[in-house]
Amino acid sequence: MTYEFDTQTAVHPNGDGTYAAELAAGWVVGGGVNGGYLLAVIGTALRETFPTKPDPLAVSAYYLSAGTPGPAEVAVDVRREGGSVATASVELRQPGGPGGETRIAALATYGDLDRLGDDVRTTAEEPFLPPPDECVANTLAPEEILTMAPMMGRFDMRFHPDHVGWAVGQPSGKGEISAWFRLADGREPDPVTLLMVLDALPPVTFDLGMMGWAPTLELTAHVRAKPAPGWLKVRHATRNMAGGMFEEDCEVWDSTGRLVAQSRQLARQPRPIA
């Protein structure tokens, strides 16, 4: 079976260290293509570059300009490949000016998660969510949110009932949003998918009563383990807003209750959508 996510993140080698891609319109949010989706496109190119080290371990990405649906190019520069990990710098570009306009510049370390030790020691606490059927489906979001974020149609998200007050004009003010998550077409999660999931929920500033598109400036992702099949639990939170920017911390837990991915991003304060 061919899944939508695989088709829309596919890359094709050009033979010179670059890969051709086609950014899908269904991943638009606010004023551009979703940053997590773009990170997954980059992640796919890196997986093709390192076939014996197919899994993202750490990715730090700087968002230089908003992506738009249409042709794109991913340029990979291998910096080092050792026995267990490989590191590369990578850029995602789109047509516009000499050599194209860079959308993302990133540095990534890849490896094989199956070859890592399975020792787990953590003080992180898995977020509590009521069963999915007792949570609030993303399909019930206000029409203006669905219009602003066509990418919501790519997911099945079930929000914690305490974290959806923003949808009816009653945000909690705590700066936290959590939800069950899975792809709408039934595709099971994998390490590259997690790069997208880390930026899939609405901006946590919605829970502060600040609606609108919140462009990412920088995002660092750590993938800790291959996720088990089934629902993911995703939690976004922020503790500080200053200078027109805020940080957003994300955790992703799989169906076995294991923490499989983490991220921190710096983003601009939400801006209204015209």
C-alpha cells in the first residue's frame, strides 16, 4: 500500500548530492508549508544518503524563508561518516534567484536506532490523556483554523479536553497542548515521521489566547527510539515569551509509553493571517 505521507515526502536523486522533491499543498499552515513536513522531506533525503544509518538522531534546523507548494531541491553535504553515526549539512531550496532560495539550512546526525543500546533511564513523565474517544477530534476545530491550516486534514488528532479552550475563546493560559496523534491514512510512525510530528500540533500560544501563524526560527529535534505502532501522545508546552518570540518544547511518546522524540523550537509570536 502506498501512503500519502510517503508520496508527499518522496525525493529523487539527481546524481550530484542533490535530491528533487515536490512540496504538497496539503501541508500549508498559515503563511507557508509546515516546518515539520519540510523537516521530514529533508529527513527522507538524508535517509537515502545514509542507507546503513537510516534514522535521524539529532537535527538542528534554521528556517530562513517560508516554503511554498511546488518543486524543491534538497542539497546534502556529507561532513563525516563513521562506524556508528554520520553527519551532514543540508539545505532545502526552491526556485527563486540564483541557485534558488534556501528555505531551511540544517545540520543532522544519523545512525541506526536498532544498533543502539536499549537501556532507558528517565525522569520524564508520560502525559496523561483520556482515551482517544473521550478527547476532542481536530475535525471539530473552528472553521477559521481549518482554513488557515489545510494540513490538519493529514492527521487524526484527539486533544485533551482541558487543552482546547482556545477553540471556543477560553484558553487556559497555561501554555500547554497535548493530543493523541496518528496519520489520517493509517500509516504507522517511524523515525522520519517523528520529525514531522514534533511540529504538527497547533502552536502552544493558542493556549495563551494568541491565535495565528507562528513562524519557526530554529528547531532542534532528538529522536530517541523507533516508535511502536499505534497512537502517539504529543505534548507541547512553553514557559517563556519575550522579544516577540517564544520557545516550544515537545515530547512524543509511543503506544508502549516510551519517550521516542523530543524537540525545542524558537518561534515568532503569532501573526494574524490576512
